[in-house]
Amino acid sequence: MITLHSYLIISAILFLLGLFAVLCRRNAIAVLMGIELIINASGLNLIAFNTFVKQSSLTHALSGQIFSIFIIILAAAEAAVALAIILSIYHHFRKIDVMDLEQLKY
Amino acid sequence: MEALKMVESFIWLIPVFPALGFIINGLFGTRFSRQTVGRIACGSVFLSFLVSLLSFITLLAMPAAERILHCRCFEWIKVGNVSVDIAFLIDPLSSVMTLVVTVVGFLIHVYSIGYMAHDRSVARFFTYMNLFTFMMLLLVTGDNILLMFVGWEGVGLCSYLLIGFWYLDHANNDAGKKAFVVNRIGDFGFLIGIFTLFWSLGKVSGGTIWTLNFADLAANIHCLKDITLNQALGIAHFGLGPVSVLTFVGICFFIGATGKSAQIPLYVWLPDAMAGPTPVSALIHAATMVTAGVYMIARLNFLYTLSPTALTVVAFVAGVTAFMAATIGLAQNDIKRVLAYSTVSQLGYMFLALGAAAYSAGIFHLMTHAFFKACLFLGAGSVIHAMSNKQDMREMGGLKKWMPVTHWTMLASTIAIAGWPLTSGFFSKDEILWKIFESHSVNMWHLVPWALGIAGAFMTAFYMFRLMVMTFYGECRADQEIQAHLHESPGVMIWPLRILGSLALVGGFVGVPYALGHFIHFPNLFEEWLAPVMGGLLYKAHVIVPVTAHAVDHAAAGHHHIAASEYLLMLLSIAIALLGSYLSYYLYTRRQEVIERFVRTFSTLHRWVYNKYYVDELYELVIVQGVKWLMRKLAWFDFHIVDGLVNFSGRVLVWFSTISGSVDYHGVDGAVRGISDQTIRLGALVKLIQSGRVQYYLMIAMGVLVVFVLFFQLGG
């Protein structure tokens, strides 16, 4: 049977993979990809809950799905901004290694 | 009579006039001219003389048993049992003393105007002289022992100041210091005497009689008559215990008198004191200060009469002093030294009289001695002045033709001191010798001082005529230069000499002894005048033990019994005086070679006598070096031990403070620094968190999230 738990596990795994990419990759684009993964994992979470959990009378039957569409839009906007920042960093450092971004060090 | 009684309230002026002169000359003297300074000084003494004369006349007008003028000025000390006032007493004894001091003092002040005419410190001289006169008058008019002691110390101070008057020459300063220090040694005895007397009288009377004034002491002295020192002081076992209190006190006071009045063993300062100006020698060391001891014992006659032992001690010391000083005077060549030793010797005679309980005879000799000795000293000053400050008699001679007045006045005084008949010195010295001879009926040993006195009288006549011959007769041995300057002294110096010389000749007629005077019904005025003071009549003293047969007669105010021995003794004195004088005159004018051969034959003896028996050297060796040795030992103690302790405690303190400091620095401050250090180290560790890398921050955030989730899942 495919239950809610299966989707949650999948989204948790995706989240953790995305977290791994954010935390442990040196390339800024890879970090971005990780962020995308995290966001999409949370979108999956939302769809899953929408499908398997009976909504109360106060919320819409498709509120989960609507929420996930918002998330995708936000992800797109945020990716555009992040790519602009990375372009700026490339102008300055001629590379996009996140290890270089330590101006706020002690 | 009432008007004369008013004098009583003014007797305090007697010491105060010279005190005023002292203050005025002391503060402003340098601004006045020489004449003014001299006039102020002489004037103040003269005013004092007038008041003394007035009080003397007042006393004359009073009946004999009431002749006291007493003036209490104000309360001075009132502490516990001690109650002493500033009060003055004029009775027959002190009136004699004030008259002698003011008359002789006045004449010497006048003489000083001439003598010190070219000195640069005239104002200082007369200031000190007036201070001295003030102190001396305080001494003789004080009505209690403490006031007398103030004057006693004051005259000692003035003696020091005046001996060292020409202070630029250190020898003078040394002489002044010697005088003062030796005096002080005697004063220690004096003080012990005062304390013992005061304390004993107080204790023995059961705590009722605490007094230091003469009237009360005289009236109550009998309480101490048979008390020993042990009983008086209340101590069980004390070395001098069995001695009678009065004997102890009497000897203590006499020790003070040996210091002030130059008796053995404290006479050594007087010859050195000749370093001062001659008027000083005349006033202080001949006529007045040195007689303070005689006055003191006469004043305390009620005490001494009750202690024959003390009197014997006085008589013996006096006799030996009179003899010894006369021997030294025989061999001296400095004119002032001869006179100095003569003074010591004559003071011995005064004390000899006191030792025989013939107090009025002692005071009589004090008076006549003041006349002739002051005249002799002033005359010597005149000679020194003329000789351009040379004092060695070997360089004098034949001065008679240049200085006739000086010569005749000094001759008058010389025959007085030698004891030629009918001179003042004859009457007084003869009286003394008779009294001490007679007192051997009470104490056999008194013949020894008498013999010493007789021998001394012979030597006195001899050395005085030696002085006269060497100075005034024969060929002049001075340099041509000095001879050219020889001159008689000016009037201001001559007139005092004339007056004193005349007094030396005729002043003795107030004391003609009964043995001679009764033929023409001429009484012994002097003795009668002083009798109420000495016999206890005036102060109601209980004279229980008459020392001589004469004392009984005195009390009865009538001498009906004259021993033949008195006339024999008188003839003996005259014979000795004339023999001594003539022998000296003959040997020194015509037979100088006999003298020289004598000196050569007995050269060792002569050397000993000439060097004053080396007493000064002995004192220097034993006492001065002894004291210096003690001083070095005590200085070692002070330097090493006392200062060592101080230094040691200092070092301990430093050590403590070092420890305290290091505790403070390392401990306290270390804790503070330690905290800051740890904080920094901790910070150094913690700051590593801030790497500036976003991924690390996120990692930490995730880690904390995990912890929270676990925490809430597992524990809640």
C-alpha cells in the first residue's frame, strides 16, 4: 500500500539530500540546486498532506496544491535573485567557491 | 612709722630695678650711646641701693624682735603639697646683703664704664651685669628656698655669660663652661638637700607641714631634730640610713655651697674664671656671687645649729681650702690668679666661721672681703689697663710712680686683707679665728681648722705683699713700649677704688668685738644687728643645742665673760699679719736671691704648688675622661643595640611589605588577570565559530534543530 508515510519519507530523503548539497558543496550553483531540492521536497510534502489528510470545513479541498504552486513560483523568483547574487560574486572573485565568502569572519 | 611701713610693699623694687635695666639695655642697648647704656645700668643699681637703704632705715626704726619686712607678690607654684610664692623678705641678714651687693655693685658698674670704654659690646656687658645684679638680689631677698635657688642658678648663668664675654677666644668659652658645669655639680647636691628637707619635714610632721619658706622652716625645724634619714624617708634599709636627716641635708646644701663658693672639691672653676673682664672678676668672683653659699648657710643657720656633724664637715673643708688655696697663691705670677686663689682662701675663712656656728662673723667677713677684694680686683684691672693688657707680675714693678692712687688704694686693701690692726679685715678675720678656736671646747677637732686658718693668715699676708712689691715697688721690668703707655686710670675708675679702699680701712668698725669695744662701751653693732636672725629670736626657732659657750651668751644678749685667751689670740693674729707682711716685703725687695735659692732647692715642691697640685689634671683624667669613656660605651650601646633594633624592625617591616606586595601582585591581581586571560582564551575559542561562511552557520543551525527534535521526541 502507498500511504502518507511513503511520501513523507521520500520528501524527507529529498530534503536531506538537498541539505547535504547546501552544506557540503563548494560550488555556489550546487548550493542553489540543493536549495531547489529542499523547496521541492517541501512542495511534495504539501501535496502529500493534501491528498491523504481530510480537510476540515474551514479550509479548501485543494489548499495543499494551491500552496505548492505558490512554493514553485517563490522558488523560481528566489532562484533568479540568487543567480544574480552569484553573478556578482563571480565578477568580484572570478570563481564561485563559497569558501571564499568569508568577509564576515571574526 | 606708718610711712616707713609703706616701704614694706615696695621692697620688691630691690631686685626689679636691675631687672628693668637688663630689659632696657638688652632690647635697646645697641641703639644707645655708650654713656647712656652705662648710665642706665648704674642708675638701676643705684635706685636699688636707695630702696635697700630705705628698708635698712625702716628696719632700724623697728624693735629688734620684729625686724621683718615681707612682701608677697603673687602665687608662683601650687601643686599638690608644694605651695611657693614670689615673695621678698628683708630682715637684718638680707638687708646687710642687699646693701653690700648694691653698694659694691654700683661702684663696680661705674668702674666698668671706664674699663669697658673701648669695648665693642658695651651694651651686652651692662645687660649681663644688670641681669646678674637682679639675680643676686633675688637670691638674697627671696623668702623661700626655691626663689633663692632661682637666683642661685641665675647668677651661675650670668657668671658663664660674663666669663665668656669675649667669646671669640675659645679659651674664654671653655672657662665659662667649666664654671657652669662645676657649679651644676654642686647644684645637684643643693637640689637633693631641698627635696630631702621638704619631704622629711612633711612626713615627720604627719603630713601637715609642707613648706619651703625660711620663716616656716625656722619655726618647725625642731621636728626633725633626732630623726634619721631612714625614718624621714620611710625606707627600711638604706645605706646612709642611720645618718641624721639634718646632717644629711646640711651636707647636701654645703655641697651646693662648695660649687658656688669655690671650696674643695669644686673650686677649680674660679681661677679659670679670671678669663673674664676684670670688673666681672671683681663683682662676681670676689664680692657677690661666690658669697652666695655663705649667705645660704647663714640663712639656714637654724638647720646647721642642730647638726654639729655638718658644721664640723664645713669647718674642716673650709680650713683645708683656706690653707691650700693660700699655698697656691704664693707661687702664682698672674696678678689675677693670685687674687683668685686669695678669694678661694678667704671664702674658706667665711665658711670656717660658719662651721663654728659664728654665722654673723662669717657674714661680717663677707662684707669686709667684698670691700677689700673688690678694691684689689679693680686695682688689678687698673694695672692691667695701664700695662696694655699684660697680667704677669714678673713684667711689672715700680708702677707706684705712674699709678699713685691705684697703689695707695690697693695698699689699703692689702693691709686690710692681711689683717693689720684696726682695718676691717683685722676685725673680721680675728673674729673668725677666735670663734673657731673657742669652739674646740665643744669639738676638739676644731683646733685643726684653726691651725690651718692661722697658717693661712700668715700666707695671706705674705702673698699679698708679694703681689704689692712685684707690682708697685722696685725697678720696672716692663718693655720700653709698655712703659711709655703707663698711666693712671681715669676718674670714673679711680673714685670707686678710693671709696672701696676707704671702706676696707674703716668699714670694720661696725663689728668691733666686745672684748675691745667694751672699754669704751662701743658695742659690736654688726653682731647685735644680726643676732635676732641667728639666735632664732626673729623666727621663733627653737635653738636647743648651743654650739659654743658664746652662743649662750649671745642669747642672753650680754657678754660678761671674756677669756684671756681672746686677747692672746688677737695678739697672735696681729703678730702673724705684721710678720708675714714684713717678711714678704723684705725678701722681695732686698733679698730676691733668697727667694730664688728657695725655689731652686725646693723645685719639686714649687712645681707642685705652681701647678695647683695638678688638681685640674686629676679631674681631667678621672672625671672628664671617665665620663667620656662612659659616653663611648653608651654611644656604642645606642648605636648598635638601640639603633640596631630600630633598623631591624624596619627590615622586618620591609620584609612584611614585600610579602604583602607580592600577595597583592601575584595573588589578587593574578586572579583578576587570570579571569581576563581565561575570558580571552575562551573567546579565542568561541570566535572560531564565526567563520564568515554561511554553510557553517547553516550546519550549526541544523545541528541544534536535530538536538531540539530529539529532545522533544524523547523527553518533552
